[in-house]
Amino acid sequence: MSRYLLLFILNVPFILTGILSIVTQYKTNHATRGKLISQLIIWLIILTGLILAQPVFNWLFINKLTESDSLSLFDVVQITAIVLLFYITNRMRLKLEITERRFQDLHQELSIKLSTNKKTN
């Protein structure tokens, strides 16, 4: 099995999950249109980079712009780890936004209750 194919197979689930996550958030009105577009562009750039990894490397090698061996197994693991970390970081950012929104809602509700209690006293 080609290492480029292995790289693609290992990373596609994270990319598809990231795309589905942002689309789902947009459909449930938890993300704005701008956020949807920016996240989709980022994930599609990563996917395009993975698809074009082998042709770009071959072109660089043919034009003598690189003299390194082809993609090593360590490179595959390293690139997969980077994509995984990007996915995890993105998920944590989304969870933080949800928690912050909930905290603001609770603060607003508490402020309303306290103000109505002061008015009745």
C-alpha cells in the first residue's frame, strides 16, 4: 500500500468529521455563515493538500527541487498527528464557545431574577 494512500485514509475521517461538525452547527444555528465558510475552506485546503501530496512530491523530485526519499512512515504519522491535533483544537474551541454562551445565558437569567427580587422588596 502506498504511504500516500495510507496518509489519505488515516486523515479523511478527521476531515469529514470536521466538515460534518461545522455543517451541523450551522444547520442548528450555533455557527454563523462566515464561520461555516471559513471552517469549510480550512478543511478543504487540508483535504486538497492530502490529495495533492504525491503529485507535488513527484513534481518536486523530477525538477530536482528535493532530493529526499519519498514519504516515510514517520512522516505519515506526523502529518496524521497534526491533522488530529487541529481537529481536537477545533472541537475544544467549539465546546468553549458553547460553554461561554451557556455561562452568558445563566448570568443573564441570574441578573434578571436578582433585579426582580430587588423590585419586590
